[in-house]
Amino acid sequence: MVRLQGVPGMLAVGLAVALLVTGGWAVSVSDDAFGAYNPGWSGTSELRSEVGAAETSLLLAPRMTAYDGVAPEGTVAIVLSPDEPYSDAEATRLRRFVRAGGTLVVAEDFGPQTNPLLQRIGASARVDGRPVRDERHYYRSPNITAATGVRDAGPTAGVDELVLNHGTALRPGDANVLVETSPFAYVDANGNERLDGTESLRRYPVVTVEQVGEGQAIVVADSSLFINAMLEHEGNRRFVRGLVDGARTTVLDYSHTSGLPLLASATLALQQSPGLLVLVGVGLLVILLAVNTRFVRDRLSRSRSKSRDPTAASRDRLRRGLARRHPDWNNEVLTRLVAGVITDGEQETLESTNDNRGDNG
């Protein structure tokens, strides 16, 4: 057994604890944008907490297979700025989910994956992809637009305004507009951050809703509306509550974006796969039994070795006898002498010789 003593030992223990804490933090949090376990300004840990506090069952979905375990009717799924394309099978799965009664919320500003997804699920709204600015109604910067044209119905009931962080506009198609900018907004087509002659001031849609089969698709023109920093705005927070109000299940879909740390992903994989959970449980049980069996075997082996080998006790008796007869010998001499004279097969002879010397002394 290694004994850690004094300041070096305390430092070693402190370092070990720090490494364990750091390692645990690294696998349990994320610094990815829109990460459900990212507590920073760009994460969505507040979104997860807000949904978790509502009267709905929260499901984090690292894979599309999570949709197989929920009933579409009464379920709201939120997709934030997917950064990977959807395969035909994945898009079909989402289309079935919506058409069977599910509500799909898709939030995007400039990413290329959302419009193809909206088309494939049967929604008509599209993301414009150019920045929208408002130099009269904004928060800190005209790029952080305050959308004041809010319809008091559905998920936007009780919401005065939404604040977009470098958002865009929507082309609604056949969808109904729930939120639009003030009349003083414009789409900055050339990105020079000023109103040009070819750009016009008017209201632009930023949130739409439309019926798709038995369900509905809600499109939001800014995925950043859901991050921690933007949920500090009361209107944004109320909008999130309105989206999940009355839903039995809310799915935060991270299947096409990096938003879950290692520990959360592993935990969810076990929760959503009974076969994998059983396999891991059996594996842990086998490891535990193996370790426990080896421990018991080692203890028995050491115990038997001590009971069969009296050499150690004989050496101790001989050392004490030599120390009494030769007080001038130091410990090193006694140790070397005892180690040299006691060997297998000579124990009884040496003990007999030692006893005879004691009688003649």
C-alpha cells in the first residue's frame, strides 16, 4: 500500500481530486452552440430547464429513433439550426410524425439544411437567409431586432414582442404569420448594415404556423432566440412556454447538431435502448463478480500461505534471541544474519542450535 504523507501527499490527493472533478465536468457539460448542457450564453440549458419546469415530459433526442417512442399527437419537437442534411429516411420519419398529429418547431437563420427539410415534410414556409435589421425597434443593436407585430393566439398568446439575435425573415407561403417585425425593419440584402435604395422598410414575417396533415409546422426565423442569453427576454421565454403548453411530450431534437456531452449521450442511449441497457448491466455484473472472486481468492491464498509457512515467526524469535546475546550488533547486522541463516529445510536445525547456545551461555 502506498502511503502519502506530508505536503507532497496532500498535493497528490488534491491533484487527483481536481482531475476527477475536471474529467466529470468535461463529460457532463458541453460548450457547443445550442448545447442542452451548455450553461454559457450560446447554450440552451435554460431552454432545457424551462421545458423541464412545464407540465410536459422532456425527451432529449440525440438520434431520430427517439421519434419511434413517442405518440405524435400531443408531442412538440423542437429542431434548432440543423448542421447536417437529413436523409430521405429521416425526412420521411419527420413527415410521418407531423402528418400523424405532431408539432414540429424548426428555428433557423442562415443554415442551408432547413429549407430542404421544410419542403420534404410538406411545409410551404421558407427561411429567407438574409439578415433583417430594424433601426428603430431593437435591443442594443439594430441587428438584435425587436419583432413587435405579435398575434395574440396560440403559442404567442400573452407575448408582447420577440427579440431576434441576428435573425432573418420568412417567406410564409400558405402559412399563417404569428409574429412579424415592426414597420421599420428591412432585409439587408447586401449585408452593409444600412438601408439602401433597393431595400424597403416594412413588416417581415419571423414566425409562421401551418397545418401539415393532422399536425402543424412552426417556423422561427432565428435559432438564437432559444439560447440562454436571449431567454433573458421575457417575450422569448413566454414564447417557449407557449410552444410546449399543453403538450404531453416535448422533444429537443439534437439528432443533426452537436448539443449533448458524452455522459448525457451515453445515458440517453441506455435509457432509449432496453437491449443495450441489459447488455451493459450484464457486463458490469460479470466484471463485479470477477473482481470480487479475485479479491476473495487472493485473501484465501495469503491466509493459507501464512498458515503453512512459519518461517517469519521463527525469524522473529531468532532475531530477538541474537539481540539479547549480542547487544553490540546493530539492526543491519541482525537483519542480514537472520535472512542468511534461515532457509528452507534449515529452520529446525537453526532453532535447535539457538536453544543449545542459550543453555551453554
